[in-house]
Amino acid sequence: MLAGMVFLLLPLVALAASLPALTGRVVDTAGVIDAASEAALVQKLEAFEKKSSDQIVVTTIPSLEGEAIEPYANKLFRAWGLGQAGEDNGILLIVAPNDRRMRIEVGYGLEGTLTDLHSKLIIENTMVPAFRAGDYAGGITRAVDDIILVLEGNAAELEARARRNQDTGVTGDDIAVVLFITVWALLFFGGFAFAILPRIFGRKLGPGRYEWLGRTFRYNNGSRSSGRGWSSGSSSGWSDGSSGGGFSGGGGSSGGGGSSGSW
Amino acid sequence: MTALRLIQPSTARLIRVFAALLLALPLLSACGYNTIPTAEEQAKAAWSEVLNQYQRRADLIPNLVETVKGYAAHEKEVLEGVVEARAKATQVTLPADALTNPEAFKAFQEGQAGLTSALSRLLAVVENYPDLKANQNFLALQAQLEGTENRIAVARRDYIEAVRVYNTALRTFPSVLWATLWFTGNKPFENFTASEGASEPPKVNFN
């Protein structure tokens, strides 16, 4: 006889769906967004990043392959590194049409602006009705509009964030660092200079005694002093990752902020 | 000309020794001296994030219980279960060596697991109250609670990975040399055994 209660054991090894490549601001792997909407979305997202430095990426995947959408979205967000490094101002809007699941994953830096409740409301009020009607492109476009609206709602914070991440020129901090390194290098290598140069350029007075620049230098042992080249303190410049035609994540991370939903 | 007087020829040698020491420092880190402390600090930071998110969940609960009470006061048992589980979970005081103390770590984990299951019972009961589900306050709390649960899951995953790296560093070459010669007080950290709720297979009832 069949027992009434059946225990289903899920395989312990989680079926991890392979991660798609970040080919642009809209990665429509499931193919549910039409070309015109996609082009409009890409343009909108690009313009918004220029303005705010916030990176919003939309992706659709055919199947989660048994994985829950939350860990998958977090993995994908971190793999793509959305948002600027240190600022973590990225947002990933992910839709899995065949699993009927969607999620807005918010980077650490935007958790305070686009709260979990905002994400939930956008999902429930904007995306769910459109998706139920089969209008994926419309639902996603309106959801992106809502996200931008919320992010723009905190205008002062948005401007500050944009300024912080668009500074490509030399700032006061850079000058201070260069000055510090220069002074330090002068003091440090100055010791070497005075240990070596008098022997080379100075006039020899006796064993271990040299006169150079009107001063007498004494060297009380015959130890060899090795010549040492000058190394200038080089400061590595920041290169803007978003220049050029290609798009790549800025190196941001997410701690699981945002909200998920289904329809 | 004080600078010139400072660098007397007799001190030139001292400066050279000092410079040699400075140059040797990066070599020391290349030997893997930094591996263990770095991994340890990362694991500790990951643990702080776990505690932080559990604390946030505990902070959300009183508000949630009050809101549910307004609509489903007669679900006393479930509500009290949550309040009790929360009290139990927050009562667990973590000693300073919680990460290397299996008993303390287990007590903490059990307290939080109890709260997780009590909360899921409450949220299951809530499904029977459409008025409550439509309540804006409840919706906000639910969104925050879901977000916190997910952040807990992420923080736990990060902690598991950080501890794996740290414990591996303590036992593998070449960092094991530093562990035995220098960092003798460093003990492996405790890790979460399984993700909450994943140890129980889902039950399917065909009756």
C-alpha cells in the first residue's frame, strides 16, 4: 500500500542556473522585450547613469532551473558588479517569465532610497498587473520609470552621489597625497643621497673623509653603500569604466536588499 | 641648515638600517604573514553583519505582532509563540569567544531558528485574513520582514564563505606555518551547519 505521506527529498546539490553575460543594460535572455522597447530602455538607463551614476540593469532569464530567485539575483548582481565601486549604487530588475517570478535587487548604497517597500509596491502595483496581461515590455518599462522616479525623489542625495562619481579631474585630495609622497621620498632618499653623493662628488680629505658643499662628511667604516635609483611616488589614476561604447558594472555589491514577487 | 646637521654621517648608517627594515616589510607580507589576520577580520566582519540583520528582524517583530493583533486577536497561540521565540532568541547572550565556542554558537543558532519557524507560522496564519493583508501598515512590515530575511540569508552565506577561507588558511600550507609559529591562539571559527529550514525536506501530502 502506498503511504499517505510522501517525503520528497530535494537533491542537496542546488541546481544552479548558469549566469548570463552582461552584454548591455538590458540582457533579454528570455526574449520577451521587443526591439523598440529595448532600445528605449537602454537609452533611458544610459541617460540616467550619466546623470546620477546609478546603474540600473534589466534582465530576463528563461528559467531559474529550480533555484530561488533571491539567491540567484544576488549572485548575478555581484557577478556583474552593478553600481560604482564603494558606492554600491546598482539595481538589478530580473524577470523569470517561465517561473513567473520577478525581483528588484538593490545595491547596498541605494537601500535607503529605494526601500524594500518601494520595491514591493513597484512589483505589486506596476509589474504584476502588466505581466498578468502578458505585457512584459510595458510592465518592465513602467517599473524602470517608477524606480527612476523614486531615485530622483531624493534629489539632493542623487546630485551628491553623481558628483562623487563623476569627479575625474585632480582633486585636493590627490594633490595632498602627491605632496605627502614627494616630501616623504625626499626625506627618505635624502639620507641615501648624503650617504653616497659626497663620496662621488666630494673632495677626498683622507680615509673615509670627504668634503662636499662646504661640509665635511665622515664615513667610519668601509662598508659598501649600494647605489639606489629614484622611484617617484606614482599615483594610479582612476579610469572611468563607462567611457566608450561597451557597458560594464562598476564593481558594486548587494547585500540582498529589495523585494521579490510573483504573478 | 638644520636638515644637513640632522643627517650627520654617523646617522647615515642608522638610516640605511631603517630603510632596509622598511623595504623588508612588504616581503614579510609576501610570505603570507597577513593571510590569517586578514581572513580572520573578514570572517568577524561577516559575523557582525549576520548579527546586525538578526537584530533588525528582532526589532521589527513587536510592531508586526501589534498589527496582526488588531485583525486576528484570537490567533493567540501563534502570536504568543512569536513573542516567546523572540524573547528566547534575544536572550541568548553571546560571549566574546562565541565564534570559537561551539555551545554558544549552537545556542545562538537554535534561538534564531526557533524565531524563524514561529514567524513562518504567523505569516501562514495571516493568509486567512484578507483585511489584514490589505492593510498598508502590514504590507510595509511584511516587505521589511521579507527583505530582512533575505539579507539574513545573504549575510549567512557571506559568513559561511568567509569562515571557510579563514579555517582553510589555518590548516593549509603555507599559512599553516604562521598559524603554528605565530598565531597560536587562533582557533577555527564555528560555521552554520545548514541554511535554516533547508534541513527539513518539504512534506507533500496527497491525502
